[in-house]
Amino acid sequence: MNIPYILLLFQSVTGEDVTQEELGGAKTHTATSGVAHKAFDNDVDAILQVREFFNFLPLSNKDPAPRRVCHDPPFRDVPGLDTVVPLESTAAYDIKDVILGVADDMEFFEIMPNYAKNIVVGFTRMNGQTVGVVGNQPKVAAGCLDINASVKGARFVRFCDSFNIPIVTFVDVPGFLPGTGQEYGGIIRHGAKLLYAFAEATVRKLQLSLERCAYGGAYDVMSSKHLRGDTNYAWPTAEVAVMGAKGAVSIIFRGKDQDKNEAEYVEKFANPFPAAVRGFVDDIIEPRSTRRRICQDLQVLASKKRENPWKKHANMPL
């Protein structure tokens, strides 16, 4: 069956007039449907990229994550992280700058780079060991989680857990994306997939709350301590709270004395210290020490027992 005949048949059945690329081309499946993870310019580029991808993986699900000799000092400070996040709370920054700053030799192999760009997933190495990275992307939709981002993140976390690859999560998330489109599409059900994936994962799980937003349910599903995170850190300027000051004050005080109450809320809750007091954050660290702390914890947690309570099967939120 040739392509023109398929398109003609498709048009007669659905009434849609589409091209081959629009129906099932590389751009469609890498940016819109999420069926394909990457597209390449030619066969040589594809083969080289696949080889690089396989270098991050163990030979089987029974083997530990691979290691290689690392010439990048594992305990080096990264001064650039002190200024990577803008002082203006509404200004965007690129989460990849944080990832590259802490990665061995600034190498990061991103998965699904053109799909659900508000979350970034991929592989890197820390002190020579393969780790999976999940991070909110403030440059896109302010880093909010939506249906596609939740499914993308959940699939990646499950993959890492299947092949014994530790997961490092960078959090800067103001919440789940609001709107009727998301609600009608089942954002609660799809968001639960990401929560389920992190809760079920038995590999080493490290989480870091960056500056600004770590709010509510979206913070919970991003490998929080409530989902059995092994180590959870925060930068001093992280805001770990139920919601932002403006929204909280408008609900609690119904908009009365907005500026005064917002300032009080920020002082009391919009910082990592209440979460640290309650044990939800293990330590508040300087941004420049992030790489050192992650490498240390990966080494300490190397003997983590990888077991869940026995059951016939779990109940995945499908």
C-alpha cells in the first residue's frame, strides 16, 4: 500500500486533508504526539546518537548503572550556580544551565527534547556514573506540569528504575497547569502517573529544590520526601510552600490588606526553612556545592536496598 493511497483513504474516512509529514512525520511524532523520542538529519547521525545513548545503559536490568573513568573532579564547586537564577522572580532561566553545571564534563544527553518542553529529561554522569535527570523548565510555561509533561516524566522515571539508574530531580514548579483543556483531558489522572512512578522507584532518588517555586501537589510529585526520596535538598532562596503568596493571601484573607499579608506570608512560608524543620528537606545548601553533595550522596546510597513490598502487581493510574 503506497503513501498517496493511504492519504487518500484517510481523507475519505475522516474528511481531513493532510500531508504525509502532518499525518505521521518526524516533526509530528517528536513534537506533538510524543511517539518518537528524537529525529535525526541522516542515518550516520542517528547511529552515532544511538551509540551514545547505549553507553549510558547497563547490559541488562540485572546489572548496575555503568560507570566510566571520570577526570572531572567530583567535589568541585560550581560558582556559576550562585547566579544562574535571575533575581527577578518572574524572569525565566534555562534549567539545562544547572544540569550542565553539575554534570561530568558538561555532558547531557536529552531525551524527547521537542516534546513537552516544560520538563527536561535525559542522561548524564556524576563522578563517572550514569544518572537520569528530571527537571522543570522555567523557560516554558513557567515550568508548570501539564498532561504531556507528566506522562513524559513518568515514562522516563520508570525507564530509569527498570535499569537501576539513579534519578536526580531539579524542582522549580509553580503547580499544575490550570485550564479546562487540562481538566477535560484528565490532568489529575495523568499527573498521578508521575507521582506513581517516583513512589514506586526503588533506585537512588535525589531531589533539589531550586530558587523560587516548589508549590503544592506539583512539588509533591517531583520526587519529594513524601514519595520516599532518599535525599532532598534546597537552595536558600527556594520557596517550598502550598502555593504562592498572592494566591494564598487572596484565599485566606479574601484580598484584605494584600501587600501587608503577602509580605507576612513570604516571611513565614515562602522559604525552605519550614520544610526543613519538618524533615521534608534534609539540608539547605549553597548552590555552588550542588555537584559535590550529589556525588557524595550517590556514593553513600550505593548500597541502597532495592525492594518494594511483595504484591501480585501494583495499580498503575492508567
